Amino acid sequence: MTFTQLVLLMITALGTVQLERLRKPASSGLGAIALHLLIMFTLFLTAYGLTRRFYFSLLCALCVQLIFIIVNNAKYRFLREALVFADLALYSQAIRFPRLYLPFIGAAPAIGGAVAIIGSITIATLYEPPSALFAQSAWLDGLAALLLAALLIPLLLKLAAHRPVTLDANHDTARYGLLPTLAIYASQASQMPELEPRTFVAPSSRPNLIAIQSESFFDARRLDNNIRPNVLQHFDRLCAQSQAFGRLQVPAWGAYTMRSEFAFLTGQANSALGFGRFDPLRYFQGKVQISGAGSLAANLKQQGYRCICIHPYPAEFFARHRIYPELGFDEFIDIRSFASTDRTGPYTSDAAVCERIISELSSSTQPLFIFAITMENHGPLHLESITADERNAFFSQPTTAADDNLAVYLRHLNNADQMLDQLSRYLTDEDPAAVLAWYGDHVPGMPDIYQTRNYEDPSTDYLIWSANSATASPTTAKDICVEVLPDHLLGTTESPKT
């Protein structure tokens, strides 16, 4: 290594520490600077071992850090959470399902990052000759760099394994830095949490049970007094008749459907899942029984229920096709059972999901537990268009294009309300003993809308309703957590009509 290369290596080390200041959430410095530099040096050695270009390898390490910062900041803006190690498993899904991920990064960061990467590769390829950092022989030089990088990986993981964490991603990232926190979480993620065994009440009768996890559903009228009340008129009607309704505490903001989903299906609080809290559907694959997590579907299956999940998206998304049989489901009905004409906007409509639920209920001779995960109101909302007339129809006062995202959301929210009306009327006429649980998995990803209105409430809304137990007098709203919602669902099966 020449003196010039040594100086540039030191300057790059200083630069990478300064680059960390761009990361959100912001912090005064790196609490694990040695770990950070060790990670960056490992990245440099890996790039050098593959290319034998010194300056290009320095740029590669910086570009990798820049990519992580860009993705982290996009996630933090929309979801209010720093990037975590469990998110890396979603990168392959970003390639297969780009619409659900790439638009959230933003055009400027994406273009800037792409230019930096392409420019670095082009300049290095055209103008930088191979170096001889460790040996004059080309193959030995590259091999030495790769072997050193391979030796550093267990060292950095060992250092990371002893760092205490809170599992609050924002707190840990602000304390240690982005790359160190990713390494710390990776090194400790295999620690299985000790879960309290979860049991579910077995009702003496066996009515059909329907649970709807409505995409991004919450009472948006809390956002703005100008939103017309009738956008959720049927939800209001059923809340007035329901056995239970109110705000629902969920473990996510703007995304991460699987967190609320797993909490409902297992009755386990997200905070009790250890490192599994970030992506429980993947984390607990092959571990549902041994972890003691419990399963509502498996419990109902033992009581003679046929358990069906309906989700109008590929079952491979979030690897649901692997864990749902383990959770006790007999069948997973995914996008392959819906037609392209069933769409409203870019996704399958709530109306089509409702029709499929009714079809399953009407044709079954066995008590059913149907868990439906809707998709219509999934973002990114800013990719959909809306006219000024349609936008203003949702508000009592005229609005501007700044509220287009909210208006698009309200359009789909109103369709969810129509689904609730259609399903409840069918149950009233054809299956009055059935019990319906309806809830939102998280609030939608609308950072600009929340910021302009100073909205900070992450809770969604829920109701538990049955035609046979519909109340004649209003029920008092009760705020609960999503993991106790199954108890309210099962409890309503024995509730008499009042």
C-alpha cells in the first residue's frame, strides 16, 4: 500500500463517519464507531478482492453505505422506523413487487444513488488500472483481500453480539449508527423469545367466524373535521349495534401488515416477540409450535372448523404460503382465484373479496373461520390519480391538490365501508349467528398529510358484530390491543341478543 492510498483510506474513513449524519433518526454521533469502521473496511476488502481497483473499492463501500442511508431515510419518513436487519429479507420482494417498495424511496434519492453507482463503476472501469495492494500476483492479491474480509466478518459479528439493545429500532440506530445496528441485530436475531403459551376460549356453539383485516383501515375523520361523515356511514351503523368497537392499538405505522396479522392470529403482543417483532411471519416459520406462540386457526380447527385465508395477492408475499399451514389454515385463497376485472385501482377490490367470502360461506357445510386480508387500499397512494371534483366530494369544504393522497385514500376507505355493508346484510339475512370481526392493520402511509395536520395517533379501529347479538342500545367504545381481539371475537359467540 502506498502512502497516497493510506491517506485516502483514512480520508474515506472520516468521510463515512460524516456520511452517517445524513441518516434518520438523527443523532450526535456514532456510539459504535469501531464497529462501523470495521464494517466499512470489510466492504472495501470485498470490493477490492473482486476488482483489484483500490479507488473504485473505496467508492463501492461508500455507495453501499449511501444506499442503506437512502432506503433507511425513505422508510423512516413513511413508517417512522429505522431500517432493521429483518428488512433485508424484503429486498428480494422489492424486485418482484417493485410497486410496493420503490415509489417510497423518492425520485431524487433514487436517481442520485443510481448516478453515483453507475458513475463510480464507469470511471473505475475506464480509468483505474488494477492495483497490487497485498501481492504482485493478481490472483493472490485478490484472494488475500477476500480472505481478510472473510476473517473480519466473524470478528465484527462477535463484537456486535455483545452490544445491549432495546429493540426500539429508532433508539438503537440513534445510539449505535445504521450499519452497526444492522450488524448487532443480525448477530443477535437467533435468540428465540420466551413466549407465554396462548390459549383461546372454546365456544360451546360453532357459528361461522369471519375476521377482516382491512388494509390501512382507520377512522380518517379524526384527521380532518372537513371529511364528510358519510364516508364511513355503515361502519358507524354497525358500531352502534356491535358487541365491541373502538380504537385498536397496533404495532406498526403506515405498513408492516404482518405485525398486526401475526398478533391477531396468535394472540401474542408484538413486544413479546423479541427480534421476531419486525417480521414475525418469516421469523416464526417452522417455530410456531415450539415457540409456544399459539394459533387461533389451529385452535378452531381442533373444534371442527375449516380455516380459510383469503388474500388477493400472491401467497408468497411475506412468505405466507410457508407459515399459514403451520398456523392451522386448511386453504389459502390468493390472487390466482381473482380476475383482472376484479380490480379497483391497482389492486383487487374489496367488493371482490366480499363476494368470495360470501361464496365460501354459502357453499360450506362445515363451520368456517375465514380470515380475509384486503388489498384495495394499499399504497403507494400518490401513484393514483383523482379529479378535483371527486376529491372535493369527500370534504365539506373545497380542498387543494395537496390533499389528493388523502382523497384517494378516502375513495378506497368508502369502498371498504361498502364491503362492510354488503357483508353485514348477507349475514343478517342468511347467517345471523355468524360473528364478524373487522379491524385495520395500520394507518396508511401519508406522511405529508399527517405532518400538515400534526396527526400522531397510530391506532386504527375495530368492531365485533353479530346479527344475533346486535344491541338495541349504543355500546360504549373500548380501546384494546390487536392481540386481545380474538378473545372478543370468540366471546361474542355466546353473547345473547339484547
